[in-house]
Amino acid sequence: MSPIVRIGPDAPEFAQPNMRHAGPMVTARFKLPNSDLATEPLFALIDTGASTTVLDEALAFALVPKSNWRATEVKDPIVGTRTTHELELELCVPQIDETTTLTVITGPLVAQGIHALLGRDFLADKVLIYDGRAGTVTLCR
């Protein structure tokens, strides 16, 4: 059993019901490669408009040692260009029984009621069917 970072869905700040019900959601775990340290299962919104997967910065700070952080500039549609951080992380999505290594960036997501956005880098080799009326998501390789 991997050690768990005790920041996750049970923490009060994650009880906000905003984006959690606004689109295709899956549960996911992020893990530092070559380590047993991982997040609890968390809420991830599948975002076809995001080119890169994003992890909430508070979770990233708790999971990843500062020595593994790389500063980078990103264009944010709301605030313009801002500095964020790139991290190499393993992403596990139990619904499709897959673990993959991705370069993710950090961002302020928890106030929106989610922990991560899974972008097109994650979706590149998958099929996504989202039925908004039924509220169902089909995700497969």
C-alpha cells in the first residue's frame, strides 16, 4: 500500500460543489514516479479544451519536493500570462485501469470544486463519449 497525502476529497476546501457537476468527471490518483507517495483518489474533470493536464497547486505542493519543480510561463485566459510549475507525475485512472506518466502543470483549481483537469495530452490515445443529458462518461483506449 502506498503512503497517502492527506489532502483530498475529505478536506473542507474540497466540499465546494461548483464544477464537479458541470462536465465529464473521473477519479484519479497522481503519484511521484519511482516513489510510493501518492494522492488520495480525487476529482478530475476531463477538459477537451485544455492541451495539458493540470493538478491543483496545493496538492502538488504537498506531493512533490521543491527540487522536482520547473517554473514555466502559461497563457491564462483570465489573468493573462502567469508563472506556473511543470511536474513529471504518474496518473492513474481506475475507470480505464491505466497508469501513464505525464508532464502536468499546476493551477488554482480547488476553489472551482475540482482537483485536476485531464487535458488532451491525457486523451490523445483514448476515446471519450460524453452524454450530457444522461450524465454519463465513456472513456476507453
